[in-house]
Amino acid sequence: MSSSLSIAGDGAAVAAPEDRSHACSVFWIAGYARLPDGARRGAEHLGADWRVCELDGEPSHDAPPTVERLAERLLEQIVARQPHGPYRLSGWSSGGVLAYEIAVQLTGRDEAVEFLGIIDAPWPAAEAAARLARGVDAAPGARLVELIRSGCGADRPRDMRSAEWSRLFDGEGDGPATRRCAPDACDVHNVLAGASATLGFDEIASRCREAGLLPPALRDLTDPQLLQWLDRWAALDHALARYEPFPLSLPVHVFELRGPDAGFAAPRDRADGWAARLQQGEIRFVDVPAQARHAPKAGDVAQAIGRAIARALQDARRAVADGAHDGRRRSPEADYHPHMPIQRGTSGRAPVVLIPGAGDNVATFVPFASAVEPGWPIHGLQPRGLDGVLAPHASVEAAARAYLPVVERLAADAREPVHLIGHSFGGWVAMEIACRLQASGRPPASLTVVDTEAPASDGRLGRSYTFESVAWNLVCALEAATGRSLGIERDALFDAPRSGQWAMLHRGMVDARIIRRGSGPRDLQGIVRTYGTALRTAYRPAAVYTGRATLVLAADCDDAGRRLASADALSGWRRFAPRTTVWRCPGNHYTMLRPPHVGRFAQWWQRAVRAEAEADTVAASAAPHAFSVGPD
């Protein structure tokens, strides 16, 4: 245990990986404002047992960021400092949203998150989120004017963005003399009336400096520096406006500032607040007293926040200790069982293990099980998260780790190596399982990846996707899979508010007879979440698979972006599985696993695995020093 409080700034190592002080680390995530003393103000009130490391999700300049990608980069920084949990995460305002998504991804990697604190982060109302999305592409001068106007006036919206803008007007000290109030609406109107439409950025910035409309942290910035700061703010606007938080199975501490000014705190029961968005998760609201009549003074609030977090950290530590004592420490995700038997088969036959693609379930392989000979034992591995409650696996490696015990047990029970078949994203998981079986000295009997893009290739998987992009890709996938239109236009989907997007998806899936009419939009969370997680997941195998592998590609595809060219796909796969061959199956990415095309696929697969088995037998008998080993 650390004997004294310490703070590591952005980029500084917390400790060596073997240092036990990691058990008391708290990762503090910076948000919009990234105040240089943000971590210090909170950490100095936590107490002596906690070690704080502040990290910043600095947006890159190569593409508009998403919360998921920013969180992924922060997660890699965290894992480099602390390879495994339990993790403790906290963030102020927009940094709290990033901390939340980091916790989602850590849970998806089956890592323990002991504490998650979101501080002063009122979720923006639907109209505010739409305004953020529209303002991203505005000229820099217009963005500066909008930002200043949004932060002034007693009736300004109370969301995380305005909260952080107000924090920029806090002085470095804690006394009243160092406190500078944000400008009022009259000052802003007199200085900036018509400015965004008629003036250039340099003139707007000059007027703001002269009139004292900029917070102290920005007044000494040059125009290029201020432009860079505005680009950062706009990038985070883009990310937050297009983010959809999904429930977590761990407790989420939401620290809310409460004071005499009733309008200062966001209502907990607001329809689009944290409680509504995360109603399937566990939220613990913590009141933090704010003494000021309007925006509270930074020093006062930091002390109250620090003490509240310290109490919550101690409570979380005790809860973990109590859970370990009575066997309740494991998360619901850790207890998930993916095995779903499809066909019993006969003894003496090698089991066939099937892994579905992004957002799909094992039922997609039922036609395949019906098309092969009845003697084959068929088993499915159901992806986690389809229930809309548990977090999906956030990496191929995490999914393979969770599935491997099932695969090994099936092989041991049958006394035969398994056949692995993975469709689409499931092909990557099958590849990773095959590599792990190979490393253990018990390689699979066969590996078949079905219409799966090569790992570490410039394909659709592993990219940044906003919620809208995930939803639209899902619409296209469902239409291709069912042959029925969902009646959703792309522009209408992207322009709708979030509640409207969920309603459009639900109505389209009901009309296409994909889900039942008695369902609601929240019943779609599982498929949307697992599909989006898979789309965002990248994969590069850590080992080369030396066994035989077959890449099955769909012969038909109306989408040129989806169609995989045989030569390119094969060469990409051979980087990681040199003995890969290719076979073209009739049908498209989805119909290749349905009648009538699945019959051709089943016939080919049975012939192929038998031919491989015969070839292995001949090779073994021809070897000069062949010998046999009995079962363990």
C-alpha cells in the first residue's frame, strides 16, 4: 500500500508493473478543459492511501474521434502502467464519460473494475446534443462565439460542456480574490453581436480578449494556440454528440453538485439523463455540497469531491473484500457460459464448434447442422452481450480466452480434436482459438473461416464507428441477411435524435419480421451493442497458425465494399496461416449459411475435412519414424 499520496502527470509512469502500489492507483481522466491542476485539486483530498495518475484523451488530427476510440487509447496507456485489475477510474465532466467507456472496455476484456466515478457530468439534453453535432463543422470564429454564449447567463444549459467552460474561469487559488466570474449575457451581446457572420477569427479573438470574455486559462494564448484549443473542443463535441453509453454490471458512482441554487443540479429523473440511459445498470448517486449561489468555487468543490470519492473508494474496497470472503467477487460477465449444444451426434466423431459473426447468434448455424450428416456433434459458442445486459467481449483475445475451456472440454470428452468454423467476425475468434490450441500441443482437426477479412487488414473491422454508423451498417446487414427492406433512409437516420434513431431501428426490424411486435427499442440494445463492438475491434494474431486452414468466400455480393477479392483475402490470411486455401461458396455473406446454398457448403466441408484426415493418415504412415501415442 502506498504510504503517501502522489500524482503522476500525463505520460508519467505510475510505477513499475511489479510494484504492488498499483493496488491503490486511481486513474483520473481529463476532459474538455484539461486544467493543469485538475488531478491535484481532487487528489489532495483523497487521503494518503491513493496514488493518482491523470491521463488525457487527446484527440488525434487524422480523423474525427469517437468516445470509443479515445477510451481505447487511454486504456492502452492504463494497461501499460497497470497490466491487470482491479482498476479504479474517475473523471470530471466529459472525462467522466471517457472513464465510463474505459470501464466498459475493461469489462469487455474480463478485467476487474473496482471503482468508477463520474463527477459533475450532467448528460446533455437531446437538443443540446443535436446542437453539438451541428456546430462541429462551423468556422472557428463561429465556434468561439457559440461557446462563449453557451456559457453565460443564469438560464444557460446545465450539462458537462457548460460545466467545464465555467471551470475555466476558476483561478488557480482557492480564495475569493482569485475567483473570476464568467461574463454575463449583456457583455457578450454587446461585444459579439453579429461577429460570427461578419468578422474573421483573429478579430473575434481580439475582441474577446479585450472585453475579458475569455477565461484566464485562454487569455494568453496566441491565435494559432487558441485555434488548436478550439479544434480539441470541437473534436470532443463530435465524440460526445455521437456516443451511446450502454449499461454496466458494476456500480457507477455519479457525483452530483448540489447547492442552494436549485437550477445548478441536473434532475436525476430526466428522460435522457444517466439514470434513464443506464437503467439496467447499477447507479449510485452521491450528493456533493456546493456552497456558492451560482457556479461553485473550485477549491471548495474539489475538497467536497475529494472527500466524497475517498469514501466511495473505501466502500468499494470493502465490498470487494466482502465479496471475496463469501464468493461473490466475480462479475456477471465472468460467469457467462457461451456453450450452446446444437446437435448431439454420435460418439467417436470429432466435435464441430461454430462461432457466429458480429451481432449474430448460434441459431444462424442451425441450417448447417441440418445439412451435414446427423452423426456430427455440433456445438455453438454464443457471443456475450446479446441479452442487452452483459458487456460483449471487447477483444478477440478476450473472447478466445473465455471460449477455450469449453473447446478443450469438448475435445477431451470426445478424445478427438475439434473442428473450428467461424463466420465473419467469428472467423477471427476461431483463428485465435486455433493458435491457442496449437500452443498447447493439441491443434484443432480443421480450421474454417467463412467470409472473414484477413486480420490486420484495411477492412471494415477495427475502425472508428459512431453510433449512427453502427446503426446504419446494421440496417444494411439485416437487409442483406433477410432480403427485406427496413424502410430506413440513411439521411433520416443520421439526422434523427437518438431516441428517434432507436425508434426507427425498432420499427424497421418489426416491419421486416426480425423481432416481435410486442418488443420495445431497448430490446435491440444487445444486437446493436455486440455488433458495434465487433465492428470497432481490431485483431493481429500474436502467433502464426501452422496447420491447414480454409477461407470460404461468398461468391455473390451486391456490396462492392463487402466483397472480398480471393487473391487479396488469401494473401492477407497467409501472413498468419501460411497453409490457407480458398473455396468460393454460392450465396452472399449471409445466405451462404442458409438453404439452398448451405447444402453446398455442408457437402464441401465434409469432403474437405475427410480429405484432410486421409492425407494426415497417409503422411503419418509414410513418415520414417512414425509412432503412436495413446490417449492421456
